[in-house]
Amino acid sequence: MDPLSVAASIIAVVGAARSIGKAISKLKILSDASGELYALHNEISDIQMVFRSASDLIEIEGCRIPPTHAKDLITLSQRAKSKLLEIESLIPCQLNDPQGSDSGTQVKVARLKWLVGRHRVQSLQEELRSLRSTFTAKLTAIAT
């Protein structure tokens, strides 16, 4: 595994995290879910920071990444991206047109979708936390 493949996988995670972070920031209508959304936003920000740091480390370390670590980093990156994309699919802001009318129906549909998907989002958040921890441990092993 070359460092370019690792960097590409990591950059994809950073992009997905950035996109989802923006979507969560737009969810003003879910006032009863605000604490959960802040926690989710914080976790995604943490993922973004760790993966951005990994990208910087790979640029510095370059070819000195052992092949087993490179493979592990790519696998973890792919899993993180998959979890982020699943979270994105559960975020109800796609039902709301910020440019459109402030329809009560849109708010009700968005809240209902959140109530249905919130447990899965919480589970995905825990999985992301675990992935972040494992990814950080791999980075530490590379850096030392």
C-alpha cells in the first residue's frame, strides 16, 4: 500500500465529515434533539480533526508507513466513511428546503424522521468513537 492510497482514503473521510457537520449545523428545527445533535457534531468534528492530522502525518512520514499499518489505516478509513455516509442518510435536513417556506409539515416530517433514526445515529456515533480510537492508536504506532 502506497502512502497516496492511504492519503486518498483519509481525505475522503475528512470530506464526508465536513459535509455531515454542515448538515447537522443546519438542523435548527429539532430543538428537542439539540443535545444529541451537539454530541454528534462534536464526534464528527473529532473524527475530522484526527483524520486531517493523519493526512498531515502521512505527508510528513511519506513512504515510512509500514504496509500493514497502511492497510489498516485504509480499512479504518473506509469503515469510518461508511458510518459517516449512513449518518448522513439519516439526517432529516434533506427534507427541509432552507430557501423554501417554513412549512409546519416539513418540521413535523423532519422531527418524525429524527425520532425514527435517532437510535441508529447514536449507535453509529459510538462506532465512530471506537473507530477514531483505533485509528488514533495506529497513528501513534506509526509516529513512534
